[in-house]
Amino acid sequence: MRFARTSRTATLVAAIAVTGALVAPATAHAEPSTANPSTSKSTPAPQSEQTIPLPEKTPDVDPEVLKSLGTFAPALIGSVATRGENGEVDTALLKQARSLADNPTVPVQAADTWRSLIDFLGEPGKQKAVAAGAIPAAKRDAAKDDDAPEIPNGPNKPRIQQFLYPTLGFGCMPGGGNSVGMALATAGPQAAPAPGPKRGQAGFVYTSLGTGPAKNSNRRLYVSWLNLENGRTGQTQLKPNAKINAKKGPGTFTGIAKTGRGRIVSTVYGEVTTKTKGRTVSCMIAPTIGTAIV
């Protein structure tokens, strides 16, 4: 199959390319809660909530590293969106991207992140996907191409694939403080995030650490994704989930996408809205990029 540079990739390319423009502090919107508890409409508290693993200690996020990642993003995404005659990722562009990562002026954390992404886009990532059963090996019997991958089982523990780096939500706390954001992906079939992705689907979770519960708002949070194997792209809105951190927070937003099986490159971007310390706060996040095998 031959892939062309078309509008199918435009959403993902545009979303990640603007990372650099979004790392500067943005205006946050905070309003005191004036709703009458006896008359306001709210989502009933769930009987039981899923547990999505969170770090015991909030990670440090260097704004300069985010800025560097945003500057480097267009070259990396160009290597994803531009395919050769055989439909494969353009290896020449990957080499160019690696030379940028090797530039001594790039912060160490940012360079390590991009090398990880480059490996995922290239042959090392492809071999991992083959080993996981997400894509068939070159010599695999065609009759077995649709076999399910062997998925490990664990008691009540979601199998997660963290995004490449944490990010910041600017002004996400009352008073203007920033919140560290963590994003992850899960490959179906499994129960998290509820109601659970099926085989060939990916679940995405974004958590705004330190905030209160997520709230619905006209300010949207999205994940844009690209399947390297089938060329499929899409944009999925991440919304508050009544089964995850809905009572006390931190603000958690989820969505499930029909990506198909294979290697998935994705970015989370947009705005989050939470009710933190009695106030409704909306704020913009600096995009973060993730890789996952589905």
C-alpha cells in the first residue's frame, strides 16, 4: 500500500507542530462556583472507580525542555507523515531527525525523548510491534495475521503505556499556578479506561495532577493519532470519566479511538476544565507526544 501526504495526516501534523507556540503561559479562566447544590445538575458519584496509576511524586517539568521539544516536533512529524514508495516511514528523514537530536545545544532530556521516538518510528519499534503480535512478521503465515497478541493478565491493574514526557497546564490551579500533566495509552482489550477499549482500539488518559475533578466544558481536550501500519489517522475528544477520579480528582479525561492494530503515534493538546478548591478553572496545556503498540 502506498501512503501519500494528504489531509489524513494534517490533523496530527498541525497539532504537534504547534507545540512550540503553546509552551508560553496562556490565559487561564477561573470562576467561583455559584451553583445551588440543591438545584444544580451534576453527574451522580460512581459506585466504584477505576484506579489509574499515578506517580507517587509529581515529576519536575522544565519549560525549556518543553520549548525544545516543540521546536523539534515538525521534523519528527514530517518523518511520520512522509512515506516512501513502499509505504514505509522515510528513513532519510529519520536520520535527519536523529542528527537534530544529537545537536549539543538540545537539552539532554529532550534529546533522549526524541531518540526514543525515532527508534519507535524505525526498525526497533517495528520489531517490538511484531514481538507483541500487533503486526505480522514478514514471514508469518498469512492465515495467522489476525491472531490476537498475547496479553498479560494482572489483578485489577491496567496495562499502560506512558506518553514520552510529562507536560504543563498553565494556570490550571486557582491563583494561576501550573499543573503537571501526565498522559498514557492503553491497548485493548482491557477494562481501562472505562468502558474499556476493544481489540484494535486504544484508550487515552490525561490527568492534570493536583487539581480537582474534571468538568465538562466547551473548552476541549483532544488526542490526535496516527497508525504507522495502516495509515489511519483520527482525532478523539478526551472527556471527564464518571468512573475515574470523579469525586475528588485529580482531573482526569479519557477517550477511546478505533486505531486498528499496530504502532500508534499520538499527541494530546487543548484545554482542561476542573473544579479545584471550589472554583471552576479552564486552562491550556502544552501538548505531549506518546507512542503505543495496540
